[in-house]
Amino acid sequence: MKKILTYSFALLAILLLGLLIQAKSSALYSEPVMRVEKAEADAATQTQKVTGELLNQSGSVTLETTYYENESVSPLYRTGDQLILQKMGNTWRVQALKRDGYVFILLGLFIFVMLSISGKKGLRALLGLVLNSTLLLLFLWINQQNGRLSLLFLMSIYTIIAVFLAMGTSYGFKKLDIRKVFGTLVSVFLAFTVCVVAMNFLKDEGLRYEEMQFITRPYRSVFLAGLLIGAIGASMDNVVTIISALDEIRAQNQQLPLKKLIQSGREIAQDTASSMINVLMFAYLSGAIPSFVFYMANGWIFSEVIGMHLSLEILRTLCGGFAIVLSVPAALFAFSMAEKMGRRRLR
């Protein structure tokens, strides 16, 4: 009963604090923030007239802006919305909707669920997520400050450090399992090499970088860097699953021959690899759904939209799939080598 009350209080606190942030955090913004008090839309011209009071400055604002039926770029504003504004001369322009309180609620619920289910392991996983995210931003900042350093080179270094960080925060740096680190890194870089060689051989034919048109850096290097990072999670998950399962089998039966253990690892991989590739495919393709729907709603042909927005996602899926498949022999090799070395020490 006490545990239920604690969880209920935590959920209520997250909800109330998020609503408080949404209502009162405008004072922390340097940009003008307005609460919409009146919004009138003209469907014929697809324009809307918005009137409201500034929350972090004095005065009221009336502005006119366009909106689109799909509301992906310029949505239809409603009474009670908070808008972040920008003044250009005598004209006010809407930069974005203010949603910080709602974002806080979503993040709070995510952390709450993870800690409730996983406990200390969930806390360590969150710590690893924060450290890896901070490290990634640091490497991107270094690349921005020094254009001579290749982004792909920096992301290769980041991949190695990120795997060590993820493993260390999840299982403890003192208990760092070199087998899992080795299997992950080998499968990631092998899969990435296969994809890069194929891209070079085919001269990127069929790949449409237009969806990356807002990037100011060379498209290909940015895409390859993302391809490398995207393969980490898929490979690491499969390597950890296989080696951990084999460790448990070994703990239950010390006399089981290594050959039988490797066979068991292959059977485990048959179940995990296919399902993980499906998960990877859905994860990548789901990211293209908003732009896919947007272009279809604006009269684009179905085949053109698929070629434009799914070519890169499909390649990301293939590279991640290669990493998952290659993680099986890499994990089994790392496990078998550790077993043989352990037996030699016992002798």
C-alpha cells in the first residue's frame, strides 16, 4: 500500500510540476512569449489573426500568419496556446509553440517508468544515456569548431568510447566484460565497412539525400556518421543477449562441452536476430512517416515519396541488420576465446 501511495504521489508531482513549468516558465525566456487570447481563422485565404498578452514583457500583440491544413509547419493556433515570438522591424513572427512543460511531463514519465521497472539498473542506464548524449554533443561541437577534423573520424572515436561507457554504466566499470565490448565493436565496424564499400561500388545510386537538404555540412559524411552510430545499439543488444545467455547456461552446467554451448548460442541468435531486425526496421521507417504523410497530402506521387524519403531509412535498416547478423559470430567468437583462455589458466 505504501509503495502504491509513493508511486501515485510521484506521478501527481510530475504532472503538477509540468503544468507549473508550462504556465510560469515564460519568465526564463529571452524571446517574447505570448498567450493566445483570441484566434480567428480565414479558411478561404488560409490565414489566421492571433491576439494575446505578452507573458514576460508588457503589452499585447496582434499578428497575422498563415496556416496549413496538415498543420505540420504552420499550425492553427488556439486560445490558451503559448507562442514564442520574434520581432522583425514592426512585424511580429511566430517562432514556435511553447511546449516545455509538456516535454517535462513526458520525460518525467519516461524516467519514472524506467526506475520503477529496472530500479538501480534503470538509473545506471539513464546515467549512461546522459553521458553518451553529452559526449556526442561534445564531439559535434569539436567538429564545428575545427572543420579540419573529419566528422566520420570523430564519430569512430565516439563509437568506441560510447560502447565502453554504455557497458560500464550498465554493468559497472569494475565488471566490464571485454567479450561484449569486443563483439559489439567488431560487428559495428564490420557492418559499417560493408555498407560503405557497397555505397562506393554503386556510387550512391538510388540514395536520395534531398531529405537532408537543410544540413549545411556535406550530406554524405553526416549520413555515414549517423549510419555508424545507429548500428551501435542493435549490435550491442544482440551481443549482450547471446553472451549473457551462454554465461547462464555455463553456470548451470559446468561440464557442458564448448561445442554444445556454441550451438546453443546459434539457436538463441536465430530467435533474437530476426525479431531485432524487425524492431530496427519499424524504428527507422516510423521516423519517415511524418514527412511521408506531409508530401502525400501535398500531391506527391506515392512512388516518388518512397524513393525520396525511404531510401536512406532502408539503408540505415540494412546497416543495422548487418550489425545484428555479424554480432552473432563476433559474440560467439569472443565467448569461445574467453572459454579457451579460462580453461588454459585452470590447467
